Amino acid sequence: MTVQEAPARPRWLRELFVPTHWSFLLGPVAVVSFVVLLLTGVVLTFFYQPSTELVEYDGSAALYAGRDLPAAFASVVAIEEDVPGGLLLRRVHRAASYLFVAALLLHALRVLLAGAFRGRRFVNYLVGLVLLALALALGWTGQNLVYDVVTGSSVRIGYTIAGSIPYVGTELADLVFAGPDVDDVVARLFWLHVLLLPVAFMLGLAAHLWLVVRHRHTVLPRRRDTGGRWLVAVPTGVGLRSRAALLTALVCALVVLAATLVPFGDVTHIGPFLPGVAGNDMYPDWYLFPMEGAILLLPAVDVTVLGATITNPLLGGVLLPVLLGGAALLYPLLEGLFRRRSPAEQDLSEHPFHAPVRVAFVTLLVTVTVLLSLGAASDVLAQVIGAPVATVIRVLRGSLVVAPPVLAVLAFWYARRRSRQQPA
């Protein structure tokens, strides 16, 4: 009787080391969430109609019985009310989108704080920033396909922001939004959401994962009890597949549980978009709050420089996001000029306390983003604290100038103090 030997694993898999710290699971969580989005999105596409033509609703929702509704909104209501499991499917799709973007944002923060962008990994860091931008675009286009009350304000704001770009704004706005008429934009956003953006994201994700395998994953350093040797990770093995399966099951269970308990994306009682009708209590998804808050908090200007008109939508919707994204892009290059590390050290995830300047930079970015997000909900804050909206806006504007540098300095001081207590 002979014993059959197990097939040899590929060389790249034998040489791959997988970190075991929980913070390294943020990327895989985002990947699993994206797969859930793809699967649920494919099913929803069979029932969705990317049209704003008015049709008579004949479904089981009593609120809209016999009414003329935009075909896009009517199809979404039909999914929720008449398709078996349709309401749960829509909720799972929306909940997975929230988890997807949140995991990507936290993953980007981990990469920044741990210095996982150093050396040969800088190219992959750039790919990750592109993936984050594509994820935000996917979320925005998907939100507006519903064609509910939020869509009108969201698309018009987007058209105004695109049109504010000097020299090419009008042409760019017409290319993306098919003109200023909201009725013409749904079909174009549909193909962006279900085809172009997902394909671009999958190609970028494939490149990102290939670079991770090629360059190997950064790992957290650990010292052994004896010998003083670095123990940085564990090699892949049979346990890798079981851990991946467990993570997939947990993420799917979390999304389904959240979709069951929270009415993510339900539109039956929100109502369709009607020209000239928009409520002040309508807000975009949470990850778009910073852009809306920037438009609200930054001053209203109308200045012409070199033939280009600088307006508030340009400042808040274009220049400030580009400034924040450019800072995240340029910081690794600047750090590489002043903090040189050996190739071996670049393979290790650095403890944030050992890089006080990096901690201060991330604190600055996070503080600005949080304050801008609060600006988007300034009217809600005013109701909660019982203060006038104008007062809340003035306080947030002042905080936007003072708080980021102050908190960055405090973060630098604290990280430097902790680094002295915990030497590398």
C-alpha cells in the first residue's frame, strides 16, 4: 500500500508569508465586501430599469398604486415590494457598500501609519489610492441610480462641481452628466456603475494583489524569547484557506445581520425625484460628507485669475479634495527623502509611535475630514445642541483653521514621547 504525496504548492505560495495581526484583515474584508457587491449587483441588474420615463406603477406598494413614477424608481420599489427576497438583497448590497468603503479607508490609514508605502511598495500604494477613488465613484453612481429625492440634489451638485473646473469644466460636465438635465443622467450613470467602474476596479485590484505577492506583505516585527531573532510572520499553509473561508463567512454573516436589523437603502417612503422638489433633510452617503461639508464651510468666492473663475464649488468640490489626495500622494516621497531605511527594514511595518511626523500628518488629514463631515450635518448639530445654524457653521470654520495643526502638534508630541518609552 502506497501513500500518495500531496501535490507541491506553487513557488509563489510557498514563499508567501501572511501576517496574523488583526489590522492586516482590513484589506481582505474590503475584497470580500466587493465580491458580495458584485454578486448582489448582478442579481439586482436583472430587475432594474435605467430610465426616467414615467410609467404607471402597478405593483403592491399601496403608496404608489396607480401613480406615474420614473421607471428607475418604480423598478427599485418593485424590487423591494414584489421580488422575493428583493428587499433583503438591496439592503445587503447597500450594507456591503458601506463596509467596503469603510474597510478601504481604514486599510489606507493602516498603510500610512505603518509606513507600508516605503521603497518598492510605493507603486502599489499609488494603485491603492486609485482603488479608493474608484470605490467612492462606485458608491456615488450607485446611490443616484435609485432616482429618489436625493438624486436630484446630488446630481446637480456634481454637475456644478464638474462645471466649475476652469477651461474644461463645461465639456467635462456634459460628458459625465449628459447635460444639466437630471432626467438624462441615469442611463449614463448606470453603465458607469455596472460596467466601466467595476471593470476598472477589478483590474486595479488584480494589479494590487499581484504586487502584494511580488513584493511580499509587510509584517509586524516580533522578537523571540531566545536568540533575539526577528519573528515577523507565519508562512502560508493549509491554515490559510481555512482562515480565508472563516473571514469570508464572518463578513457575509455581518452584512446579512446588519441588513436584517437596519433598513439600509429602503426607498418606498422616501419618494421619487421630482423637478423643483428637494428636502433639506436629504443627505448623501456618509463617505461623501467631506465634499458637501467643504462646499458649505469654505467661503463663497467669485474671483477670476488668468481667465479662470474660482468659485465655491471649485474650492470645496475640486481643489480641497485634490489637496488632501495630493498630500497623501506626496507624503511618502517626502518621507523617503528625510528618513532613509534599509531594504530589510522596509519589509517591516513600523510602529506609528516610532514615526511621530507620520502620526502628525495622519492626524491632520483625519481632523480635516471629520470637521468637513460635521459641516455637512451642521443643521443637525444645531438642533442637537440648540444653537443657531449660523453659529455652528462659524465654529466649524474656525475649528477647521485651528484644530488640525493643534491636534497634529499634540499627536507629534505624544508619539515622540511614547517612542522614547518604547525604543525600536
